[in-house]
Amino acid sequence: MTELDPAFDRRRSPGEDEGWVDLFELDFFAADGSFGGFVTMGLYPTAGRGWYWACVVGTGRPLVLVVDDELPLPKWPNLEVRTSGLWTDLIPQVPFDHFTVGLEAFGVGLDDVNDVFAGLRGDRTPMGFDLEWDTAGPVETLGFTDSVSMACRAHGEILLGHEEFDFDGLGVRRHWWGADARRFEPGLELSGWWDSGDPIPAQRCEMLKRIDAETMVLVLGGEQELTATVHSVAPLPISGPTSAVGQRWRMLCRFSSGEAVGTGWLDLR
């Protein structure tokens, strides 16, 4: 992309390849890493279906997931879907500036995150979002496909089981479209915020070493070394247009690099 057309922040016209995907990813998290979640909608127009993930994690909380890998395509050009067990609507209210997500669904609460790959058997848990993302940093391009990424302030109402509470924290959102390689190509990606108020743009990183099950040393952008401490984990099954192809592990972490500390999501595929 050579310029940021407002249309880049809305649903895109499909390509012809079966693996062409239009993907919206919206993360949110408390600044101290104690709570967070995300919403992901991916659309395969040629295959005639999509997928949807919604997640809430937190210290002392079970993982709660909504997973639908047979999502019907929303009516063009909207992003609203209503099925027997899920209603959601993703709305780019102001391109690159203000985005909202509504969700009403039943998720699955899991005390053991590995149960994601054992049939998702857990406690049936109502999940509802009325969330907003307001861009609070520069709009970045990810570099490996047509894409935009932006650091945000995230806020709104969350329903989780019998709990109803207001959320006011940080977030990152991404929109990318084209070949589906990013879902399948192994690697690490990091995005978040430093406590200083500076965003950590979504970017690839490398693992130098693993200190223990919850701590690893990473290299960000080929130069900056940082230590990541995992607070919560959300593993996800990855499916392509025709079949399941692998796993994706999302980790809500605290980061440190010298005196700088921050919070965000680390993706391992």
C-alpha cells in the first residue's frame, strides 16, 4: 500500500484464490496484564464461510472462548452475523479512528487450556461485548501483506457468566487481507503498549531462549532484546478453507527491556 485509503479499514472485495482471506483482529488488555481478551473474524469469500474467535482471560480466571469455524459470510458490505448461538457485529465507525464490536454468545469456560484441543468441553458461559477501540497511535502497515495495524484505547462493557463490568484499558487492532499465509507460517509476533504510553507496533520477533515455562527472551525488530513473562494463555485451533491445519497460541504477557516495561499479546504459530 502506498497510501491509507479509508476503504482499507472496511471489508475488502475478495480475491479469486480459495485461500484469500479478509481478517479483522481486535485485542484488549489491562495495563498490568491481569485481564484481557480479543475478537477475531476471518472471512473466506471464495469458500463461502469464515471463522470467529472471542476470548477472555485473566489472573485467577478460567479461559473463556467462543469458537466458530463454520461462520456464515456476513451480508456484503457489513460484518454482522447472526446464527442460532451467536450474534456479532464489527463496525468501523470512523476509518482508522473508531471501531466497535458487539457480541452475544455462549462460550466455553476451561480450567485447563489444553482442553481446547480435546473437544472444547467445559462450562457453558454467556459472553457479551459492547466494546470500542479508539486509535491512540500511528497507523502502521505490517509489511508482509495488505494490512493496517494501530494501537488503541479499548473500553466498554463485558458480560462474562454472572459478571457484568466496565472495561477501560489498552488495545491493538489489525485488518489485513490477501493470501492466508500469516495464519499458517510458523513464527512469533508481538503487539502492545509500553507503560510509558508508547505503542509497540505489531511486528515479528524471534525467541533467543526460554528461561522457564512462563518466561522467555525475545528479539524485537531484529535489534531490541526483551523479556516476556506470560500471565495468561489462549490456545486456538487453526482451520483453513477446507480443513484444520494447526494451532495458534496467544499469550498475554508483561514485557521488560532495560528499564522499560509494557503489556501486550504474543502470538506463537
